[in-house]
Amino acid sequence: MNNWPRSVSPPYVVNIEDLRRKAERRLPRAVFDYVDGGAEAEKTMRENTRAFETLTFRPRNAVAVPQCDLRVNILGAELSFPAILAPVGYSRMIHPAGECAASSAAGKAGTAYILSTIAGYKLEDVRAASSGPIWYQLYMIGGRPAAEAALERAMAAGYSALFVTIDTGMIGNRERDTRNGIGQLMGGNWMGMIPYLSQFFSRPGWVASYLMDGGLHKLPNVIVPGKGPMSLMDVSDALSDSAVTWRDFQWLREVWPGPIVAKGVLTGDDARRAIDAGAAGVVVSNHGGRQLDGVSATLRALPEIVKAVNGQIEVLMDGGVRRGADIVKAICMGARAVLVGRAYAYGLAAAGETGAARAIEILRTDMERTMKLLGCSCIGELDRTYVDVPRDWPGAS
Ligand SMILES: Cc1cc2nc3c(=O)[nH]c(=O)nc-3n(C[C@H](O)[C@H](O)[C@H](O)COP(=O)(O)O)c2cc1C
């Protein structure tokens, strides 16, 4: 059953944490921390994973489950299992094959890939790399004209849903990035870079592949009229200049005919606003703990949003998913599917497309095993009766 290269096979890689360790060994500190880190004290980031650990299962034993049906229909697309690859900005820095490798891995596994606005490859190339559904994530950097041009291209290329990230009015305070000199390293001023260069000496493999790929590329999907492609260095200011508002949703509905999903909803109120704004879905997300530190773990926030939405639109969630059992727990708590970010990004860093594919397979096989051990043959049957929710969680009863 196992045709994986040795480097990503057992006993070397058994779970996502093993891929994380491999990523840490391959990436320079600044790049690893860009993926692995969160905002400020990283409290929310830790809480995301801890919430999954806190929730416990209530299995139904002495039940035969020879087969498990993991398929799910999300935004009109049939997925082989309810885990979607989340938008991970500038994946091309994590691995030279970046977004193309990740979308290809998703397609081969029968699931969807969401391409970040902050991508290193043209959206048409990322579409062509995958045999599965591809969705586009929008930041309004460069303003409406740049966004409209990208959306027209995305539509023509076959992107079938739009995820509008609403939690990034400015970039969160990621202290690891500041310490590692990310700003200086991207700034292009050699004198400014010098204090931070030593972290690259111990990672010659990454440095060689990065240089062979041509170094830092401009953003081929953010074309600012009169200026051309935006550079990565300008993204931070551009995000602050162009925060998405609910009013933009009205405009987006005119320029994007497909489903629109609000990514970054953490309260019932915002979920209702998303419905009023015409969204077809929400992602309960705190951006993997990378934006406002001190917000609730997404698994804890989920029930309030599920209740507010009351079946009117699709509810997805992300943050802290590292095991198939976590996906099962999210579905028991009312999510239709999860997005995974770091889980596949670690795989991509460790071994390119093979690593991303291995991450997906780990989650999938974990999930199937968990369902069988729970005594549940179909994800449509998963509900709160399969978990014990801690008493102090909002809406626990
Ligand atoms: C390195 C990295 C870059 C990210 N870039 C984006 C992005 O460009 N757009 C976006 O909407 N979310 C972005 N996210 C957030 C993810 O889409 C997702 O919400 C988050 O990773 C989920 O948490 P998890 O990493 O614990 O799975 C990024 C996350 C990481 C780790």
C-alpha cells in the first residue's frame, strides 16, 4: 500500500509532527518561523491545537464498520474527504515548486486547493497543475482594479469559488519574523541584511534551490495598473491600505458570479453579516493564530457560528488541524469541512509535492481509522453525540 519514498515513509514520517521536524531541518530559520509561527505570544495559535486535544470522543463499540464514506460536497464540488488545502501565502519560498506542487497534490488526492493572492506562480499555472477543484483567496491589495483583473483571470482559468479573507486589515505582529529580520531580508538592502544572513549558512540545500528558482519573485497575480506586478515587500503596506469591508462584498458579487466565502469569521454576528452580504459560506478562522492574538480557538468558536448560520450557508473551519481525528471532531461540532494550512505546508517544505501529498494521506488515513474506531460509517452521521464537550465551552450543552 505504501509507495512513498523512504524519506517520507514510516518510521521516518508517521504523523504531521514528523513532517514539521523535517521542515525545520530543511528551511532556514526565517522561513521555518514564517510558516510555524503566530502573532504576539502565540496564545491563540497554541489554543487552536489544544482545543482539539481537550475534546474527547464517545465511541460506539461493537459496531462493524467495514467501509467508511468520507466524501463530501462543498461549494458544489465533490471532495474525496472533508479537508481542503488552505491558502498559504508565498508557498514558493517554502519550496520552489510551491503553489503548483500543492495544487497538484490536492487534485491527485481528490480535494480542493485554495490559491492565496500572495502567490509566487501565475494563477493559470496553478490551475493547470491540478486535476481537482481550485478556488481563489482574495486580499484587496492593489485596490479594486488589481482585484478585478485577478478575478477576471481566475474566472477565465476555471476557479470556481472565491474566499475573501476578512481578518487581515493589517498583518499581525509576528514576533518571530521581526527577530529573524524578514523585513530586512526582503528589503533588498545588503547592509541591512547582513546581521540576518548567518541563518542561511546551515541550509545550503534550500539556498541552492531558492537561487536556482530565481530568488524572490514578484506577485504575478497582483498587477497594479500602471505599475505592474506588486513586490512582496510592498504587501504589508498594501494590506493596511485596502482592508476588505462588508461593502466590498456587494461589489464582489457583481464581479464574481460564483460562490463567495468569508474567511475569518469568529462570532455569530459576523456570520449573520456574511449571510446578509450574500456569502455562500464562512470559514471559522483566526488565520492559524497569525493575526489577532487572544481570540478564541476556532473549535470553541465554531458552535456559536453554526447556531447563527442555522443551515443557511456552508460553515467551514480551520486552525490547528494536525490529525484526521481533528477533522472528525470539527465535523462533530458542526463544520462541513476543514481547511488545513501548516499541516501540508510542513510537508511541502520537507519534500515538495511528495511531502504535501504525504501530509494529505496521513490526514485521510487517520480520519478513516478514527471513524471506524468511533463506530461511524458516514460523515453525514457525525454529530455532537460522538464527543464530550468540556463544560466551560461556550454553548457546551
Ligand atoms: C505560512 C502561512 C501563510 C498563510 N497565508 C495566508 C494567505 O495568504 N491568505 C489567507 O487567507 N490565509 C493565509 N494563511 C492562513 C491559512 O489559510 C489558514 O487559515 C491557517 O493556516 C489555518 O491554521 P493551521 O495552519 O493551523 O492549519 C496562512 C497560513 C500560514 C501558515
